[in-house]
Amino acid sequence: MGALMSAGAAMSCPVPVPAGKSHSVLMLNTGCGDPDMPNVFEPALLRINVGDTVTFLATDDGHNSASKRGMIPEGAEPWNGAVDEELTVEFTVPGIYGHICVPHYEWGMVGLIVVGGDMHNLAAAKKVRHPGTARKAFRTLLDKLEA
């Protein structure tokens, strides 16, 4: 798993640092350095290689990570971590993976992982409908992929 290091006085939360084939995503009550950004994954957009692992760290209480149906490549294994528990997922199928925090999905706690630089399922991911603020949050992340 990647090491965690403090980002300094401006940010009040640790920042994930990749360690080889292992990456970390923090599950937070507020964004690093932005207290007006509630319930976030940090980073919200992650690019990794095929075979890498991502550990979703239960940094703050009340969060989990679950794959979003319709937003993972065909043949990939879905996941649904328990609330308040660390979860490590290995990504063996290239493509775009959307993930959510089940308790805070409607409020926009979402993330994207791009595996192997492959975006073959981008069109399918864009077609998935989302409630509330999640719609805008996913649209923002998907737009970053095309920029």
C-alpha cells in the first residue's frame, strides 16, 4: 500500500503517495484543503496500470467504496466494501471504473479509476444515470478524461 504523508499546514489531511503497483484513495468527510467540499474520495480521479491495486482507506467514519454498475469494463469484478473498513481491489481488466460511497452517492461522493490508459467503455460509462449531485460530480470527472 502507498505511504501516507502530510501535505503541510494548508492541507489538514494526508495525501496518498503511490508505491509501485499500489495506490491509496482516502475516503474523507471534507476535501483536502477545502472544507466546503463534503464527502470526497482523494484523489477522485486515479490513473493506474493493469495489475495494480488500490486501497480505499477509511480515513474518516461513515464511508465505503463500491463499484458503480454500468461503469466498469465487461469482465471486471465488481466490489462493495463495508462502511468504515479498508478495502483493497486489484484491477486486472483495462478500462474506466466508476466507484461510489454508497451512503453519500446521491451527494456526489464518486470517483473514477482509469486502468491501463484504456477508455473503451467511456461511452457506456457516460450513459449511466445518477441521482442528485452525483450526476454533476461524475460529469466533471468524465469531462477531465476527454480534456
